[in-house]
Amino acid sequence: MIKMRVKKGSILDASVRRKKFKKLKQQALSKKIMKRLAKSTEDLVYKRVKSGYGVKGNTKGKLKKLSPRYKKYRKGKPLGEFGTPNKSNLTLTGQMLQAFGNKVTKNTFNLFIKKTSRKTITGGSDKHNNAKIAEFVSKLRPFLSLSKPEARVIISEYRQHIKDVARKIFN
């Protein structure tokens, strides 16, 4: 017969394990990590759109081409960073993509375009805000979602965070 006694305070002690798992849960589902994941998601979407890609369903694809008339309109205009008259990457002025915002709770985050005011190309005040422009643009060129591979990147980052926290707590 083998007789084993669990020392109070060792990892085999159920109360110690419960405390450590509670700590792991608190740190894994924190506003701090959700803010980090929201920022990573924002960066993914921003880079994808600047490269001329959107998402339809859960698949990444080229943004709809610009009409010849609109290309002509864009020529000679001061376009946003990486903007060219012929490239569809949602950068007529660059203001909309600079208006990313997020709402974070301890276990979720939502990414959106803020309802901030805009300037027209000539420098005047635009009657539409960035959120309205995003809503309009998204009908033909959906961009404010993640493709499956992009979602896997965010999930992987979250898993890595959980592993790092678990390593610190249980070692």
C-alpha cells in the first residue's frame, strides 16, 4: 500500500489549485488583454484595407474596383497615406481609417469607426461623420470584419497570452 500525504500549500492541494485557476481566469479575461487584442485586430484590418483588400463573409478578397469616373475625380486630389487615384483602398482622405475605435469589457471587444467629424478635400467641414461614411462604403466594399485566417491570428495571440500567464502562475 502506498500512503501519500499532500502538504498544505503544495500544487496538489485543491484549495491552492482553485486559487491559481481563479487567478489565471482573472488575468486571461482582463480588460488589459482585451485592449491589446482590440489593437491587434485594428492593425490587421487597417493593413489589409490599405493593401486594397476587404472581407466578404469570412474570406479575404480584393475591394471592389473604383469606377472610371471616380478615378478621374480622385486624380489631383490630396489622397490619404498610400492613396493613389486608381487603387481601391478606402483612402480618399484617409480620415475614416484613422477613426478606428473600440469598446472593451473584461471578456469582449468591439471594433468600430467613430462618429468623428470630417474635413472635405478642400478643407471645409463635411456634413457626414466617419461612421456614416464607413456604413456607406461597407455596402459595396465590406472591410470591418475578419477573415478566417485573421481570426486565427487573434485567437493564437490570445492563446499565447493564456499560456504565458499560466506559466507564471503555476511555476
